[in-house]
Amino acid sequence: MTDTKIKRALLSVSDKSGLVELGQALAKHGVELVSTGGTAKALREAGLAVRDVSDLTGFPEMMDGRVKTLHPKVHGGLLGVRDNLEHMAAADAHGIGMIDLVVVNLYPFAQTVAKGAERDEIIENIDIGGPSMVRSAAKNHAHVAIVTDPADYAAIIAGNGTTTLDQRRRLAAKAFAATAQYDAMISSWFAYADQQQFFPDQLSIPLRKGQELRYGENPHQSAALYLPVGPSARGIAQARQIQGKELSYNNFNDADAALELVAEFRDGPPTVVIVKHANPCGVATADTLIEAYEAALACDSVSAFGGIIAVNRPLDGKTAEAISGIFTEVVAAPDADDDAKAVFAKKKNLRLLLTGELPDAARPGLTMKSIAGGMLVQSRDNGRIARDDLKLVTKRAPTQQELADCLFAWTVAKHVKSNAIVYAKDGATAGIGAGQMNRLESSRIAAWKAKDAADQAGWESPRTIGSAVASDAFFPFPDGLLTAAQAGATAVIQPGGSIRDADVIAAADEAGLAMVFTGMRHFRH
């Protein structure tokens, strides 16, 4: 038999939404309702007959409610296999009645942590009886239906007092996922917040599916977006899509890269970031957003075609008009005025994402990368430097403008795939070299891109003339540095730390460059 008639239901929920409607539907089909505490009170106030769990077990709730459903008359009624004669004989001998439906959602542990509760309150919001009932019912899904999500009430109501085996299987799978996620939240809190273990022996990460995507990086790959469970996160995954077609895996990946970079300038002047294949191809700050966009686009207008744009200020109509001048996949902004929305509405495929407040670039956290047979986990690269952190290593010190451009280029280089070389001038990128197997080639490519941009724009010279150049890691030889000097760079910012630092510094001095060391590198693979 695959269908089960519901004769007795046990309801114990912290989230009371939809509870009364469910109780009324069950009672209509003659289902006996058994409940606890606040759930029983809510059902009685709706005029429904409810049997207390303490009446079922013969024991009162005790120890401040810690013990109420942990009893053989509950778990025997959940775990008893209906067509097993020995099980049924044991149930009869001990006066255990079967329970056909369990409706449970768990204590609000994550919400309690998120509101900043004291440790004792957090501990009391670790549910014990609820997960135990969920697991018992889910294990015996051949006979018992377990509901952990109010979204599933409608299907139970539609069953008119009966559940099917397929339905119970689906609910059991969802129930085990719910308890696994719940335990993951608790173990994470104990590890990070309570014990300050950044890398615990067992790493459990609670995630819930946000949406399935059309495909992965390529059409033959499948993909989905998962969201963290617990305290509210802020990022591209939480952005509100105003218009445009569904976001793809690559859209999310590239938009995340753009948002993370523009977040570095969250408290700075108007800034625009243009990203293509997770690498910035243009970044600029200016007095206005449209000026910043024009300067960012000028760095590499070819690569910007079909790119992703992120800004650190609410979008205005004038900037939206300029952005609409070329094909753009996604635009992410804290907000957008009505004029900007009206401009983008004419571009039906362009996705406009409103993020609200930008994420904090200095926030802690973990990043993960799968490898064959395992997972690499590391802390986020939230390292930042200030002027006082820099070490002057050349005879000539940088001017104030050169120093400002050094720091700007360094911030951008942090978000460029290694090996990364970034030329910047007057708060805008002039050339970006990314993802090469040696630093010399990155330096050459960035200079070549700058010259190509100048030729297309009809400028007399590329913007690398008089620029600052940033390298995400040390120059192992003078050649990459000298290539930057030949391209017109006059100041250099790099981590230092090479066994040939003395040779590189001597080459910089001979070329008249000003160079500072950060003592920090920013590999990005």
C-alpha cells in the first residue's frame, strides 16, 4: 500500500504561519491533532480540539520544556513499521498509538544568533526534540509523512487526509536536508563564534538553493545558485534584479568580480568598474559617475563589449544613457533613479541589479575551491594597505599624484588574475595585463592594450605615459619593471620580497623610477 490515511498528526512548530489552516483541514477529515505548548494554544484559540503531548505520553513537559516529546509513545508511534507484526505487537503491549503525520519546524537558532543574543539564549534555541521527531518520521517515511516547511502545507491539505508514498519520500528527503542544515548552523556557530576555530576539524556549511541556472560555464554543464543560511549576507547573490533575462552562471561570476572590486571604493568618490571574464578591463574614479564611466571605458573599449559594469553610487539617467551606448550584459548598482530605469527598460536583455549597500571589502570570511578529491579553503583576501604601510626603496620618492595612482593601481591589481600588472593615471586604469604565465608578458600586454586604446581614441600618446604601475607580486627580474618604464610608467608599487630585489631596485633607480614596497602580495588564481 502506498497511500496512508492520516489518523493522528503531531504538530509542534515555532513558525505558526499557515498552522491554523492546516489544522482545520486535518480536523475536517477526522484527524486527531496532538500538539505541544504554543502550537497547541494557537490551535485551541482557533476552536480546534487538540490533545496535549503530555496526555499522550503520560509525562508532563519538564526541565523548562527541554523534555516533552523525547518519549517511546512519541517515537514508537513514529518508528513503528505498520506491516511488521512484531512492531505492532510491541506497540499494543505498551499502549503506543501510531502517528501518521508530523509537522515540525525547528527553534529559530539562526535568528537568535543574528540578533546578537547572549550565549545562554543561543544554547536554549538549539532544538533537540524537534530534530529527533523529524529524523524518526523521515526514516519511517514508508508510513509517516514529515513536513518541515510551511510551503508544503498546501500539498497536505490537497491530499484530503491522505498522503502518497512519492509525496512522503520527497518530504523525507527535504526533512533530512533540513536537519543537516540546522546542525551545520549549530556546528558553525560553535566552531567560529564560540570556540574561535577558523578551520574546524569538520567543516559544515549550511546553504539553501536560491535558483537553478540555465547552465554552467558552458552549455553542457548544469548549475545552481546557493545562498547562505543564517545571518543576512550582502553581495551579488542578494541583489534585486529589476529587469532583463535570467542571470547565467557566468553572469553571476563576473558580476561578483565587478561588485567585489567596486566595493573597495565603497566610501570613495564615484567609481565605475567594467569586468570581462572575471577580470577588470577598465576602472576609474572621478567627480561624477558618467566621467568615471567614460574613463573606465577608455581603458579597453573592445573588451568592454558584452561586459559587466558595477558602480558605487546610485545610477542616474545620464550615466545609464552612456552605458547603453554599447552592448552590456549586467549593470550592478546600489540603486538607480527613475530616469536610469527608463533608459535601461529599452534594453530588454540587459540585467539591472540593485544591491543596496555595498559589501564591506574588509569583511572576514572563507573562500573555497574544489580540486580533484578535495576542497581548498582559505580566508578571504581582505588585506588592505595605506600610505603609512609603504616602504620607499628607490632614491626618488613618488609625487603625491604618483602615490595616489600607485594605491589605486594596487587596489585594482588585487582583483586581476595573476600574473597581474595594472597601469593607472589620474584615478583611472590605463592598461591591464592579466592571467599570464610570467610577469614580463603581463607587463607587455598591459602596455600594448594602452597603446591600442590610444590609437583607437586618436590620442597622441597612451595613458601609460606618466602612469603608476602595480604588480600583484614581486618582480623576479628587472625585465618586467623595465618594460613598464619603456611604456612610460614613472612610479611602481609592488610587494617586494624577491631574492633579486636589489637588482630590481637598482634598475628602477637607473630608470629614474620611484618605487614603493607593500610587503603584501595579492595572487588571484
